[in-house]
Amino acid sequence: MFNEVIGKRSDKVKNIVERGMVKKFAESIGDSHPIFIDEVFGKESRYGQNIAPPTFPRVFEYGTIDELYLPNKGLIHGEQTYHYERPLLVGEEIYCYMEVADYYEKNGGNGLMGFIILKRYGEDSEENTIFTEKQVVIITETVRKELVR
């Protein structure tokens, strides 16, 4: 179903690790560790400034892949993992893009389900990888039928 988009990538999108957004994000996930929100603590830390929580890249824009259409509802969040080369520093610019890594199907109790594997990347301005994210999105039989119309 999505085999023709495997390997396709979006264009890079510039994002900023904005202090106010990091604070709101940390509060929303219930993690008020001072490394995220206290400027004095951040300056005295080994990073010399505040960093973002590990799942913060969830709020970034990654661009679009024109050939990939996934509906806004009816999908199942299967899995999501992050790998960091270093923390995200408050105030820095991050260039993000996504890629369709794989697609496969399995028979389940409610019919044929699709599994699309998306990889997301965050780089600094010199194209050094800061983080990668792998996300598995499960497409139920009901949604699959709607998509093939």
C-alpha cells in the first residue's frame, strides 16, 4: 500500500528550541526538573545552559512527503524511540526532516493491518545529527479501506 513511498524524504524544516516552549512542554509532561526550566541551574550545569526534555522533538515540524497521506484519526501509535548524540540546547536551531523507512502488513484479529515505519532526524546547522526518532504507525483495516478508495 505504501511501498512506493519507502525511502522518500521531506525537505528540512528549521525549528528553534524555544525557552518558553520547553518550559510549557516540561510542565505538560509533569517533569519540572530545573535543567529544563531554571536558567541559573542550566548555566551551572555541565551543558552551560538549559536543555529540552528527551521527547521534546515531538513538537517540531518535519516537513511533508507529498506522496504520503495519513489521516488525522483512526491510526494507532505503535512505538516511538529516540536516540540522542547530545541533548537539545535551549535557543539552538534544529533542522528536521522525516523519511519513510519501511511498510509492511500483517493479518490481525480485525483484518489486515499496515505498519508504516517513519524515521525523523534533527541536525544542527552544520548537518551533524543531534537525534533520530523511529515511529511505528499502525493502520487498521478500516482506515486502510478508506485510503484505497
